[in-house]
Amino acid sequence: MTTLENRPGTALLVIDLQVGVVAEAYERDDVVARVAGLVERARASGTPVVWVQHSSEEFPLGSPTWQIVPEVAVGPGDPVVHKRYGDAFEDTDLEDVLAGHDVGRLVVCGAQTDACVRSTVHGAFTRGYDVTLVQDAHTTEDLSAWGAPSPADVIAHTNLYWGFQEAPGRTAQTASAAEVALT
């Protein structure tokens, strides 16, 4: 029940599933496999798959670390949004891409939980989108040496609080990769 008018569609938003971003990610292979399954299901149902790629000094545009992981392929008709900020809506064409597909609901997966995933789900929600975070298809690296909780705790906490977000006319929820609705 998005607040965006005439936007009944759903899209799978895959955030920063890039070689360098997930190189040291918690449960990397399991998360990548679940995302691959979501991509396959989305394509089979006709749900758009929208890819987000982050570039920075650490992940220069076009570099090996910037590439999408080899286990999952961007499809010929899949939109790819390039970003430089945590929130994938900031200074990108993501809103135009989603509007072009009449999308008012996002199913979100990818990396990193405590950075770009969190920023983007909040950015989408404040812009009027319904947002479902796939609770077992997002990950982060271990930043506990710098005072962060363990990756497992970061993921669990993000899933916990996202399930309790509220705003007029919008829904925020979590679901496992196996149970999430992609239409």
C-alpha cells in the first residue's frame, strides 16, 4: 500500500553485491546463493531486478573489485544504477528507473547491512515505497575491531528493527528468501 500513486509493481533491488564489497562478508556464499535464487524467481515471475553498484576510491568504476560477483549475472534487460553514496537514491537515476517500471514496493537484498542496505531501505521508505528486507539475503563484513557489533548481531538487529518500522500509508517488513513475495 505504497504512498506512490499508480505504482502497483514490485522490484527486487540488489545492492552492492560486488566482488570487493562482499569479499570478506559474513556468510558470503550462503547470502550470494540466496540472492541468486531470488534473482531467478524474480525473472521467472516477470518482476524487475534492479542492480546497484557502488563506486569509490576503494571500488573504482570498472575495476575488478567493482564488478558484480560472478555467481550472479546481470540480465540483458536489468537496469543497473551506479552510486557513490550509501543511499542508492542519492544523486542517481534509481527513482526514474523504478517509476519507469511502476514500482511502489521494493524487495531488498545485498550488502552491506549496516551501510548501503540500511541507508537505502530508509531512503526508500521515506520516499513512499513499501520495503521488504530479505532477512537472510543481506550481509556485512566484520567491523568489530572498530567497535561495531559482530556481523551476525548487525544483521539480526537490522532485521529486528526493520520489522517494526511504521509510517502512514507504507509498510516495512522482513521475510526470508524462501517466503518473500516477489510480485
